[in-house]
Amino acid sequence: MQAIEQKILSRVYGRGRGWAFTKTDFVADFGEVNIHQALSTLARAGTIRRVCHGVYDYPRFSELLGQALSPEVDQVAQALARKFNWRIQPSGDAALNLMGLSTQVPARWVYLSDGPGREYALGAVTLAFRKAALKDAGFTHRESGLLVQALKALGRERVDAAVIAHLRAWLPEKKRGAVLRDTRATTGWIYQFIKQVCAEEEN
């Protein structure tokens, strides 16, 4: 195996199974033509998988099923965002799924983006980017945007004590102050719930 293939493969292994990537993830260290050749060779060998045009992943494998699992949609979305230098934010059912508030895997994953509207077919799943105002996609912390979009998707009436408890368990304590500051400008009722999620525990 050529040295560049070995170096790229080493980085892929380091990220672990499920990681999705494009040639952009390697251009700082290698020439573009060499990257393209290495990725093509590794894909033909079955070491990595071509997920859609220009995007590859290191597939997760199910011992039980004896086969590779479907690509992780969120990983693919993040790989495309890095490639095109977009800021993105999972919305609706995608946000609920990523936060464990819904066990249903959406057939359509919608991400808000400061880039153009685009869609990608990932097997039976559609990954859609929808151009949105940066106030919706431009949080400093990924957790902030996930919280806002999940609460928006649930709607005020469906947020109860159990949901707040779930979100508290999901959000690391050390992130809570930053998330509170990050989401101050969001819709009033959403921010009230975020304050509950980030509130100090009563003794």
C-alpha cells in the first residue's frame, strides 16, 4: 500500500467507525490528485465506502447481521458542511432523533444551513439542506442549536418534566452556562425551557 493511502487510512481508523469524510478533510496535508486516487483505491478495496458523490465513510459493521450498517446521516451532513464551509443545524425529526427524544429514524433529515438548498440521496434516506437565517443556524455551540430545534419540533405543549429531565441528562453540566448565553436571543418560550434545562439543581 502506498504511503499516502496508509496515512489517510490511519486517520480514518483514528476517527473510528461511522466517520464520514471528503477529500477536503485531507487537503491540508496531501495533494488533491493523490487524495482522490487513495480514496478511490480504498473504496474499491472495500475498506471505506462511497456514500454519495464525493463523500465516503468508514462503515459501522453489525456482527449480528453480518453486514455493514447504513451511513450515519449526521456524520455525512457534517462532512458536507466541512467540505463547503457551511454552518448547519439539525432541525425537526433529525434533532429529536439525535437527542434521543424519538426512536423513529426519519426518512428525511432536514438541516438548516447558511449555504444553498440541496438534497442528497443516502439509500432510502434523504439528506436535505434548507437555507435559513443565521439566527437559526448560527449558534456557537452545537448543543445550543440541537436544544432549540428539538424544543421547536416538540412544540410548547409537549414539553413536560420528563422531557426537561431527559434534556438535562443529555446536556453536560459544564456546557450549561455557555448554552444559556448562546441561546438568549431565541424565541421566548423556548428560552424559558432552556433555562429550566440549565437551572442549578436544588439541594
